[in-house]
Amino acid sequence: MVNGTLKTTRKMVHRVLRRMLASLPRETRFAVYRSFVDCDPAPSDRLQLKIADTREELEASFSLLHDAYVDAGFMKPDPSGMRVTIYHALPTTTTLCAKWDGEVVGTISLIRESAFGFPLQKIFDLSGVRLKGGNLAEVSALAVHPRFRKTGGAILFPLMKFMYEYATKYFDTRHLLIAVNPNRIEMYESLLFFERLTANVVENYDFANGAPAVGAALDLQQAPAIMAPAYAGKPPRKNLLAYFTEFRLANLQLPNRRYFTTNDPVLTPYLLDHFFNCRTQGFANLDARKKALLHSIYDLPAYRDILPELPAHGDGVKLRQHQRYSVKCPGRIRLDAAQGGGGEFDVQVIEVSEYGFQAYAREGLPLNVWSSATVQLGRTEISVVKALAVRDQANGFNGFYGFRVGEPDLVWRKFVSALENGHTHEDLEHSTMFLA
């Protein structure tokens, strides 16, 4: 009874404070929000931030998220005691966690665009964001343990810094997307300078149990310049921009990649089966199209027995003949002069398969002219292959080209083979150690 009364009292106090804050001019409100920033550039070594990659870490993260969502009214209690969505099953989703003395006390997930799209794209128009170019990722599943919610951001700010560094340096992401409760949107606008996707609140956001939501986006390329005036002259613990871009936290355990891949998948067949068949009915509840897409994503023998059964006649989903993998590799195209070509062009290879790749070029490239493509696949691995640009606007935008690979060299074949046979980012690291 006492705990219930205290909880009710706190909610009433928060409502009163929100009303008082809402009565102030916008810039004054935002300055008040920024005055609450307390980001310690040297947090305790009891804090560890890492990718959640074990069953225990994932269960703790999903359980923490479940309790936070139930408490906020964003979902009904689940028998599993966890909030696990189908997006958590994808290799293009990464769950980050904060641990204090070994216990998970904070979590956040980054969902990069895939065949499944984003949770918020059903509600919000992303066309304006897409026109700027660059990859998109939705920030989702944020939760902090109750005992750390009043500690001046001791967990929240390190977790947000981890998200910022991971998105910019490892996840090949330019735009972060959020869908948050209207009571929370001004925190993201004032501290991080997110810009709203729509002018009106969207009612009944089905991904949060029908709660209202506001969508917003942050351009990570432009963010430092936009944030600079607001944080200029602030002391270190109040300067969120310096905290994100200048300070290095020894607490962050960032992935150690041999290749220039952009994903850090952690779900082995055992973990997929555990979370989506045994603990929840995540796979059983999928429609036919999503089941087919899941099979195309995990097109490996080890996963077949734990994936949901496909419909007898399919649903018309056309799958790629060769699985493609997301990368971020610098390359150079040298056109074959014997075919009337000539010239060299810098490119960024963003997707590879055994007999093809997709790349971005700032300069226009001729189609159907053979070239020599030199691609840096990793820190020490360089592949040289014959390549033919067969289409432009490969992903619907200018500057993106689809290439056919004539005959893959040994480095290219081993690279693709390692990607095809690796279940997790650790598998990829181990399977490529011989490629020194």
C-alpha cells in the first residue's frame, strides 16, 4: 500500500512539473532540459557497456525492457516476462547493454533497415530523410533499471554515448529514427536536436500497445555542427557534444572486426530457438511473407530446423539467388581502356555477394564496361576482381551501382565463404583468422 501511494504521488508530482515546464517558452524549456545534463567523462569501472551477446545478457535486457514497458503502459505483461520483437531476431539489429557490477541495468537496440523495414515506418513518412542519403536505423527498446533512473544519467548518458559511437563508427548509419511518447520528445529535441518527422502526434502506435507517439530523426553527419552553439562553453559534465565526440570511455567494449562488415549478429540457432520458439511464440505468430523473408535471411542449414515452417505454396516472395552481405569497404574502379574506357573512380562498396556487389560513386560511371575493381575487404585483405557495372540507381538513388563480378579471386571467395558460414560476429572473426 505504501509503495503504491508513493508511486501515485510521484506521478502526480511529475505531471505538475511537466505542466509548469510546458508553460515556458520553447527555448527556455530546452535550456532547462540541458541544465539537467550530467555526463561523467570518467565513470566508475563498475560500469561496463557492451553488445548483449550471451543468453543471460539478452534475457536480462529483454526482461528489463518488459518491466519498463509494462510500467509505462506500453505493453501488457507477457508470460515470458520479456519484451522480444521480431526485429530482435534480425542480424541487422544490435542490442546494447549497460552492466553495473555484472548486472544488466540498461539496454537499447538499434534496428537498421532490412527486408522487415522499421517499426515506425508504418506510421511516419520517411521520404524526406531518405532524400538526404545514407543508411537509417531506428533507436528502440530503451530501458534503465529503476534504481538508476534518478542518478543524474549515470547509466542513460553512457548508454547514449555507446549508441552514438556504435552508430557512427560501426553500424554505417547516418540517420537515427525514434518514435517516443509525447511526454519524452522534447528531451530528445533539446539534448540531441532530433527533428520531428510529422507536426502532429500519432495516436495509437501499435508497436507500443496503442500509446500515442511522436516520430523524429537525427542526421548524425550534421548533428555536431547543430549541437555546437548550445553546448559551447559548457563545463565537461554539462557538455553532451564533447562527451559524445571527444571523450573516450574505457568502459565501452566495442566490437573487434577483422573485416569491414557493418553488422554484429549474435543469435546462434540455439539462441533464436530459445527466444522465438521456446520462451515466446515470436516465430509462430509471423505471417507467410515474414516467414519467407526470415528463411532468406538465415539461408544456412544450421537454422532450417528452428525457423518457422514455410507455407506449402509460398506467397510469391521473390528471394535473391545469391545472399548479399552488408559491408563498408573502400574501393577503386579502373576502367578497361581496351573497351574504349579509361579513367579511375573511387567507390564505397556497401553490399557483396559471391558474384556481385553494390557500390556508391560520387562520379558517374559508364555501364557495361569491364573494369578492374580493387576492394579493401578488411584491415589486411585486398581483393582485385574483374567487374562490370550493369545498372545505376541500384537502390533507387543516384550514385549507387550494381556490379557483376567476372571471376572472384581467392581473397573475395574466402571473404564471402566466411560470411556465408558464420552464425555470429565472433564466428566471422574466428573463421577469417587464417587470412593474414
